[in-house]
Amino acid sequence: MIQNQATEGFLVMDIGARVANVEEGYSVSSTSAGQNPGPMTRSVFQLVKEENPAEMFPNDEFVRYGQKVRLVANPYLFRKSLQIASQ
């Protein structure tokens, strides 16, 4: 789960709200301050390391400072892999 320290809201994915002018995009929002939804399908994300051939620890499962990562939605949320993008 990802929490914004300033607003105390938690990041949640809403696949019911499609993003306009995008082939397949869904909105991500934050819960209200102080509301902790707890771990549920739409509030759990994974940190996935980006492939990097020059990486010092290629077979390591740990995410280290400075590595590029993707935030991926819970695989049980949707039939396809969804990741967070920003414009």
C-alpha cells in the first residue's frame, strides 16, 4: 500500500473510471485523509524492477536505491497487467 504523508491518503486504483483519450487507461486516486482502506485488491501495488543489462545485481529480487522501478497494480484486479503512468 502507498500512502501520501502530506495528505495521509492511500493510493487506490479505480478501474470503473476510464481515462478519456487513452486507448486503455483507468484512474488512480487517493482516499480521504485518515481513511485507511486496508489491504484490498484495488489498494495493493507491486514494485517491479526495470530490466537493466548493466545492473550490478541482475538476479537479485531486492529493489535498491537508484534503480528504476514500475508500480504495477495487483494482478487480481484486472485481466491484463496494469501499471501506473503519469502525464
